Amino acid sequence: MAEAIQRRPRFAAPRGVSANELAMTAFIRDTTALAEVELRKLGRDPIELFTRAIQPTLWLLVFGQVFGRLRAIPTGNLSYLTFMVPGILAQSVLFIAIFYGISVIWERDLGILQKLVVTPATRSALVLGKALSAGVRGLSQGVIIYLLALLLRVPIRFGLGAIAGVLGFIILGSALFSTFSLAVACLVKTRERFMGIGQVLTMPLFFASNAIYPLSVMPAWLRALAKINPLSYQVDALRALMVEGGHPLFGLGMDLGVHLVVLAALVLLTAKLYPNVVR
Amino acid sequence: MVINRDHENKPEASLSTSTSAGENPPVAAPTVEMLGLTRHFGATTAVNALSLAVPNGCIFGLLGPNGAGKTTTIKMLTTVLPPSAGTAKVAGFDIVRDAVDVRRNIGYVSQMISADGALTGYENLLLFARLYGIERRLRRGRVAEALRFMALEDAANTLVRNYSGGMIRRLEIAESMLHHPKVLFLDEPTVGLDPVARHAVWDHLRGLRNDFGTTILMTTHDMEEADELCETIAIMHLGQAVAIGSPSALKVQVGPDADLDDVFVYFAGGSIEHGGGYTETAQIRRTARRLG
Ligand SMILES: Nc1ncnc2c1ncn2[C@@H]1O[C@H](COP(=O)(O)OP(=O)(O)OP(=O)(O)O)[C@@H](O)[C@H]1O
Ligand SMILES: [Mg+2]
């Protein structure tokens, strides 16, 4: 056995490990590896997604129907229910993503995170992998809201481009808010504090947006907040793409730009905070 | 245990510059080298100017009472925690400047039993094979090799939540060896395992060292484990190494028929007087469990 203990030359990496591949290739590989694993787990245990259908159903059936009758909110050429459907989709995306950060605390307590951070994978790949799997979870909400909207006879746009656009924005929005949630989790580090903060964050994000009323009816201070709230851009894009007669207020290019820039900034920030959780 | 590694190593054999290993392993530069390694947490100094060298291919044990700084040392060496002062080199790379190179060359098994229960053993391994950057054409082979090496082939497609504690530990060691790391760090690898599983883990760790030349740095509270498995041990106390040597040499140093328990008490036994009473120990234990 002595021969096996002999000294090996020093390489940058052990044999079989690609040390010189492009950083981008490695980044994509690590991100998809992590997202794939999360989806596999989700596929084995999808119950959670269905319980998530209850809240948006209540919003649309109760709140939407009542306020639609009142005609209290000026929604232009759209009926109130039609106006509200994309808003409730955005809300579901937000609610499902904003508690996603708890998974990093969970994985820390299980010791899984400790193993991930000692692999050569970059921290931003660890973060974006999680964000993308949250993105796909968000798609389930899209399916649910489309079905509800059909039942309620809301005029849906069925063009392939429109639907693909909606799904794309759902993935981006879920990724954005779940990364925000991961950042919060990295800062607070315990489940109890995280759940508390999660509750505190959701409602302000929701109400300071154009999800269930337009910017035009807001007092100036709220409108200012709504304009820096990424959720407003999610709603704006979904409203333009999902329902007949919907128009983007900010422009789809602007909506997309805000999503990409905020997501990238949050991924970089969270990647910096990530190792804190295991220290 | 016969492991066939030749199929992937042959083409690079000509690059080898190593001296031929004679009867005795050659004296090489240490694979892990700590120089004044220090870590503070607020007012606590968890690791205090620690200087240790772990020779290549050695199974090295870090011992010491709860809170001695063992886990903190491993966290610094695995680049998870930046040192407050001092430096260390792992496999020739600086743990701060070349953190990614260090991570390419190490494996880590944490104090917690921690494989992902919602995945099968195979899926767990494949994830780490990808994250460790193992080339696509070698991935399946490496996963199969690790499963075989850790005697987990039959359980490969079972969800890990149905594994026993011993199997999970073996799976974690399998995960950490996929990329043939030069150094393997294990934090209390056999805690909570029954005697049979414990001996199995020891055999596998010896096998890793013998067949792959892996240098192993592990912590343990188990004196039998230290005695049987480790060639060199360092006893830590209050963040410092208070004794270093082979188990037999340390026993001789303490007394004619001392066992390793006596050695431990002799060098670190003052912990109760130094470290305060029950509450602090309980708190350290809790912290240790929480933080790994
Ligand atoms: N993240 C942290 N924040 C504050 N103090 C810490 C942290 N991690 C460790 N400590 C403290 O540093 C000291 C060393 O802890 P460490 O976990 O390294 O000990 P250990 O030797 O691994 O103990 P054990 O045998 O119980 O696992 C302890 O006093 C511990 O409370
Ligand atoms: Mg410890």
C-alpha cells in the first residue's frame, strides 16, 4: 500500500476535476444542478402547491366580486375583476417566494448548507440555483390563476407570445422575491425571527403596489413607494400580457429591465451574505 | 479493497514528478499547515495562535474538550470562516487568497448527520459530483466508485430519509471523496453511530487514505477512535494545541500505563476549572450542535 501514499504533484485541482473551464460554464452547470434537485424534490411532494391555491381563490371570488359590483375603483377599459386577476397572480408569486428564504435556514440546521459552501461552486450559483427553483414553483400559481380566470370568464389573452411572456415574468418575479427572502434569512439567521419579518414584509409590499388598485388613485406618498416597488413592475407586465385590453404603464421593456437589474443586484448581495449563515 | 483508478489517471502519469516511495513514505511538505491561526468571536478567542502541520497522507486527530476550538479550526481550514489572524495552507493553497483552489482540493463531512433526505443516495452524489466540477464523462463512474467504496450500491436508489445513521455517514463520506480530494476534513465522524457502523467508517477512512493517499484531518471525542485510527493527534485546549504526537508517544509521556483518557485529562483535564461550570458547558454543547 506504500505506493498509494506517495506524493502527488500539485495541480490546481485533483484529477478529473475541470479546473480551467470557463467560469460561465461552471456557473450555469452549478445553477442548473441545484435548481434541478429542488424541482425533483418538489415533484415528489407537490401537496404544498395545491394548498397555495386557496388564498388567491378567496381574493378573486370574494374581494374581486364585491369590489367589481361596487365600481369604486377606476380601472379604465378593464372590468375590476379583469384588472385584478394579474394583480392576484403577482400577489401569489410574492407570497410563495417571500417565505422561501426559510429553506436556507432549514438547510443550515440540517448541515446541508455547510457542505454546499465548501464546494468550489460560486456563492452566486448557490443563490441563483435556489432562486430559479423558486421561479418554477411560482409557475404553479400561474396555472391556478389561469384556471380561476377562465372559470370567472375573465378575457384571457391566449397568444403563444403572451402566455410565454407571463410565464417568463412569473419566473423572474419569483426568483427576485425569493432572493430577497434569502438575503433576509442570511441576515436574521433564525426561523423565528425570519417568520416574523416575513409577515411584516409581505403586506407593505402588496399594498404599496398596483396589484388591486391603480397608481392613479394612490396618494402621492404611496405612489412614490409603489414606483420603487418591484412588485408593481411584475403586476404591470402581467396585466399587459395576461388579459385582453391590458396595457403596460411603465412599458414591458422597463418592466423587464427592472426585474433583471434588481434580481442581479440581489443575487450578488445575497451571495456575499450567504456564508454568514454557517459561521 | 481493490479500486481501479487507472482508466482515468494513465494519461497524466507522465506529469508525475513525485519521488518514488520507498519502504517509508517520503518526507513531504505538510499538506495542511497552520501558522498562528486565530479566530475571535467578540470577546471569546475560539482559536488562539494555532500552529500545526499535518503531513501528507496522515490521519490526524484533533482532540479537546467542548469549546476547545476544533470546529472553528476546521471551518477556517475549509474557507468557511475567515481567520482573525494568522494563515494556513491546505494542499499548497492559502485559505484566504486561494479559497476556491482550496475548495477544489478538499472534502468536508460536518459534525451533523446531514445528507438530503428527500433525495436518493445516487441523486445526492450526482449533485456533489456536478458542484465539484467533475468532468461530465467521469461523473457516473465517480459516483459508482464512491458508492462501491462506501458499500452503498444496494441503497443507491433509496431515499436517504430511509437510511440508517451509519449509512448516512458513509454517504456523506462518499460525497466528500467524489473528486478525490487531497485533504478530507471530518468533524466527529462517528458520533451517534453504533459500534458496527463505527468500525465500518474507520475501515473506509483507512481505505481512502491507503488507496487514494488522502490526508485526513478529523476531530473526535472518542479516545478509542483516536487511538485506533489516528497516527498523530493534537490535543486542543482553549484554542491552543497543548500536546502533539502519536497516541503511543503521548501515553508514554504521561505515565507507564496511561491510556489515552489519561492523556486527555492530563493535558486538557483542567477544563472544568478553566471553563466554568455546567451552564457554560451546556451552552457550548448547544451552540456546537446548532453551528456544527
Ligand atoms: N459563530 C460563533 N459565534 C460565537 N461564538 C462561537 C461561534 N462558534 C464558536 N464559538 C465559540 O468558540 C468556542 C469554540 O467553539 P468550537 O465549536 O470551535 O468548539 P469545539 O472544539 O468544536 O467544541 P465541540 O467539541 O463541542 O464541538 C466556543 O466557546 C464557542 O462557544
Ligand atoms: Mg465541534
